[in-house]
Amino acid sequence: MVFSAPVFLFGFLPLTLLIYCILPRQFRNGWLTSASLLFYAWGELAFLPILVASVVFNYYFALWIDQTRGTPLSKSILIVGIASDLLLLLYFKYADFLVGSLNFAGEYFHLSALELPQIALPLGISFFTFHKISYKVDVYRGDAAAKRNPLDLALYILFFPQLIAGPIVRYNEVAGQITSKARALSLARFSRGATIFVIGLAKKTLLANTFAVPADQIFALPTDDLSALVAWFGILCYALQIYFDFAGYSDMAIGIACIFGFDFPANFNYPYIADSITDFWRRWHMSLSRWFRDYLYIPLGGNRVSGGRTYFNLVTVFFLCGLWHGAAWTFVAWGLFHGAFLVLERAFLGRWLAAAPKWLRHIYLILVVLVGWTLFRSDSLSHASGYFQAMLGLTHPPVGVNSIYTYFDSLRTIALPFALLAATPFYLIIREKMGIPAESAIPENTETPVARVWGAELIVFTSLSICLGLSLLSVAGGAYDPFIYFRF
């Protein structure tokens, strides 16, 4: 079940919200947990017992860590608990990758190939694994107390908006909100959450889906048949697809959580307007960046150690970041590629960029990101190599084959300027020019005339209504719909 599916939009979400509003507060957490289990079971019923057992396991381990905090035993319990989470992830997500890599290496030594386990990957396993680790580490550090009520912990791990594809919400960020008494329903909160949800739905259905079609078509072609223009258009389409797909999902998750009384951290901050790779990772998938920073980079020593060790820490983090995204060498190469540029920017490139004009820094960022996305999207390193050759104009496709006009049709022509604007804070700038704060209809203590504010709000409301209407038409039409990050 995805957020842009009719069964979710017109069935699951309104019914869940209606019952949530009717129930007394003491039963709301239990209802949200039950609804979240149903949400997961809709697409992954076979893995539901494993998910529930994992929650129970973490509940008791965290209590044990809390009871022994300050003793050497507490750290040992934490290590065992994290190791169990990682072993589960390793088995389901990386078993085939490890066996395949061993078979590839074994060919050089004429060893018999091992049979691939072909283990099915549970939806969202990377995301809820990070949530479980965050919970135990925060309890161990004393940043939050272990939950005594198992339903409260189950809600943190299983809450359906962030269960499948994030954002990665650290336990200490929402620990105080999990208790149902801390969450109040209000029209203002519903309005804000619904607005964020509609914006996310439009990003997904109107922009991500539009550019997904040519991206998939172009990357499915033999690289020898690609001209440089088609290759660059293909990776541009993919860059827009993955951004609006994931940012759209994150917005919808944050909006739904807001309606139910939770405040999730933002996950994207217009990453394509960055002017360095360092700045890009402060804006892209921010919940993942913060997770790796707080739970891996800083414990490794961060930048408080020697220069060489800092570079090692950066490369290690981004090697694991790439591997986290997928069990393939293309993802590892993508992670190392970004890690290498972060090291270069810290070593000397950052000083050069700081002295360069902003437009030049931005061109550098876009080129590096697009090259990285080519690795990320390619099915294999050999395919990525061929695609790079096409981007450089080193291929010689037959004349008239795979013309750019085959993919850059009227729909993409209309959508492209909207997509480029939506990838910038243009909307926020316009609201600011109109005198409207980002999250309230009528600003308090302002000299802006009320008539002007209401007029601007009417424009915003009309725009959101149009986006919602077009999004629902796209949903009803059964357009391309899967979320990219569901498989991570």
C-alpha cells in the first residue's frame, strides 16, 4: 500500500483518522499501532511476525539496558542488541549480494559457485532497523528513558507514515510525543498537515511519475544506442524523479504525522540548490545524514581526530551509506564517489569553491550529483561505464535512432519548468513576498493588511486545490506509481 494509491487515499487514511478522532485518548496509541500493522501486512504479510518479534526483542533489551545503565554490562547488552538487528538486516538484504560477490571472486581461483539464497527483502527493513538501533542507543546514552508500555515502543517503530521509507525519526526526537496525552487534535494542525501532504502528493504524482517514464526507458536501452543528448536527458529525468519521489513521500509522511499530532523533522531542504557536495548532504535525506553523523561518524571520532583519520571516517560512513541504499556494487561506488568528494572538499577543494562565483559552484555540484546518480541508477558497473561513455559522446548510435524528441514530449515540456521551480525555494520566496509565514494563515503582530493576507491565502488555497485535483486525476488514471525508496 502506497500513499498515492486509491485504497490508501480514500479508504485507509480517512478511516484511520476518523476512528482515531472518535476514540478516547488512552486507546489512540493502540489504534495507531493496529492500523500500522494492517498497513504493513497489506503488502508484506509474510514478514509481519518477524517485524513484531523484533519489536518485542527490542522492548526487553532496552529495559535491560536501562536497568543496567552505567555498568559495563549495559554496553555489552547494547552491542548484542545492535548486532542482532544488523544480522537480521545482513541476512535479508545482503545474503545474495555476499554470495554473488564470493562467486565472482571464486571464478579467478576456479572454485565452485555457491547457490544464491534468493531471499525476499522485507519492505522498509533498512528504515525500521535504524529506528530500532536509535532507540537502544538513546536509552543507553540516557537521552531518553526506555518505554515501559510496549505499545508506546511499537508505535515508535511501526507508525505507518515512516515505517516503509522514512524519514528516519530518532527516538529522542519523538519520545515525548509518543504518549497519547501529549498529542492534541486541532484544526490548525490538521490544516498544516494536509497542506504538507498535498504538496508531497503533487511532487510524487505530477512530477516524479512524469519523469520516471523517460528515465526508465532511456536506462533500459543499450548504451551503444545512446547519444550524448539522450544520455544527459535520461540522467536529468532520473535526478528529478528520485528527488520528487523521495521528497514527495517524506512530505506525505510528515504531513500525516502532523495530522495525528507528531512533529517529524524535515527530510529535504532543496538539495539541488547546494553549491558543494558538503552542502548537498546537509540538504539531501537529512534524517539519514544526521543518523550517520550521530550514531557512526561522531563515535568514530568525527573531525576531532587527525586529518587522515577524519578522511577515513568520511569514506567509511559513505561506504556504508552506499551499501545501506542497496546490495550492489553500484551503490557502493556511489557512496565512495560522494565520500571522495567530501574528502577533497575538506582537504583543499572547499577553499577553491569558496573563492569561485556561486554559479560556478552550482554547476560543479550539479555535474557531480548527476554523475553520481548515473552510478546509483545503473544496473551494473559495466552499464554505468557504458552510460558514462554515452554522456561523453564516445558512442556512435545509428542516425535517427532514439531521438531526444522520443522522450522529451509535450508533457515533459510542460512539466520541466514546474519541476525546476519546485526544486528551489521559489514557493517560500513568493509566500514571503506576500507577507505570509510558512505555517500560519494570519500572521500575528504584523503590519501586513489582513485583506492582502487573505488574498494571498486564497491564491495558495487555489493552487493547492489544483494540485490536489490533478494528483487525484493522476491516481485515478493508474499512472506509474511505485516509490523508489521502498526497495531500500
